[in-house]
Amino acid sequence: MLRDTAEIFDHHPIDADMVAEQARNVLEDITVAGWKVGFLGSAEAVSAVAEILSDYPDVPLVSYLPNLGWLDDDQAQPYLEAFRELILPATEVLVGNHKTLTDFLLPDWDSERPASARELAVAAGERGTRFVLVTGILLPTKGGKGSAGAPEQFIDNVLASPQGALTGEKFEMFETSFVGAGDTLSAALAALLAAGAELQAAVGEALAFMDQTLDSGFRPGMGGVVPDRFFWAMPPAEDGDAPPDGPPEGSTLPDTDTPDTKGKPAPRRVH
């Protein structure tokens, strides 16, 4: 993928046979306890990965679906169809932004009311996916004023099954873009499930981890803020130290799509 922190310019998929060969080499060397897939590059690569996943039906799979609006339609449609047919049946938790998942799972949705997390879970469940983690669900504007003086806007992040919502976190919304927040969240969730964590607890911990990576995020160029996944390794700031070159304090956990998010880190949680 050719990109910077502001936009994606182009991508050159890795040969599907090479993807499969590399995966097989690794799998002969280590024991796998969890899977996470994100953007796989091409419909052919999706097929290759799905074939490998089919050999490990008992290993939990977290699938992250980013916004592919930057991809040409003649590439996006075959990719999404392959993802729908081959990856969703193996997926334990599908992670994605509310709009991205609505466009993908409910393309004919024409109601003025946004699709609920449960409705998205029902649509995913029809393809075999057990749960969805829907991020960036806009909630009604509150009457109070945010840090910029505008009415407070909150977003919800909800884990749901076809039977209903299971857990979630609400955060205050601000306008800032992040690069890699969705991959950070889904990778953290996959790692926690691989370590044996119970699903609802894993979702809460993964959201909290992403919150902290965004709080410690930095802007290396002129584009979005990059989450700092190694925030825990940094020494504590001393009194009087200037804050890092990232989003200001008192901000939000955003929707987790690519270029992934709107919001600012260090969310004030609303239960």
C-alpha cells in the first residue's frame, strides 16, 4: 500500500500464493491461539487466507473491515464479495465503523434511522459471524458545551450479537483523524481472546487500550495522528514537561475506521 499519514495513493497486492506460502511456513514453526485479519489486498488473497483459516476452526478470528472508499469499484466489489463469502463465516468478531459496516452488511438500508448494532449483528450472523463490534455510532447531541464551545457530541462503541447489544463504551466526540486506530483495536481484541479472556471483558480492555494509544498518539507529519501502542513503555512525565506533539487533552475515543478515526484521545467515559 502506498500512503502517508494523510491519504492512500495506491496499492499493489502481494501474490496470493506467496501469502499462503508465508503463512504455512510460520504455522509450521509456531502454535497459533488467535487470528486477526484486516485489509488483505485482493480477492485472491482473501481466498488464500480463508483456505488457511479453514484448517484452524477452533482458533478465534477477529476480522477488521476498514473503509475501502479509496479503492476503485472494480477492485472493491470482488474484494468485499470474497470477504463476505469466505471470511465472515469463520469470524468470531467483526470490527468496523458504523457507516462502513452498514454499507457492507445492509447495502439497501434506506431508513432515516441509523441501523442498530443488533441489526448489523443479525446481517453478519446470516453469514456465520457470531458478534460485531460497531464503532463510531453517533449519539444525539447533548445540551452541554464541549471544550471548543460547541454542543457535546458523543459516540458509542457497541459489541452486539443477533440477540442484542452486549456491552460498549461511550466517548465524547471531537474532530481529529487517526491513522491505524481500527487495526489497533482489532489487534488488541484478538490478542486478548488468544490469551483466553472472556469476550465482553476483552472488548472493554481492548477499547481501554486503544483509548490510551490515542491519548499518547503523535502526529509525525501533516496528516493524521498515529496511535502509540508502546505508551506503557514511556517513563512518566515530570511536572512542567510539555505535552507530546499530539491531540490536546480532554478529548475522545472516535470511530475506528481508516484513515481511521474522528475524535481525539483521552476520552471522558460516559457510562
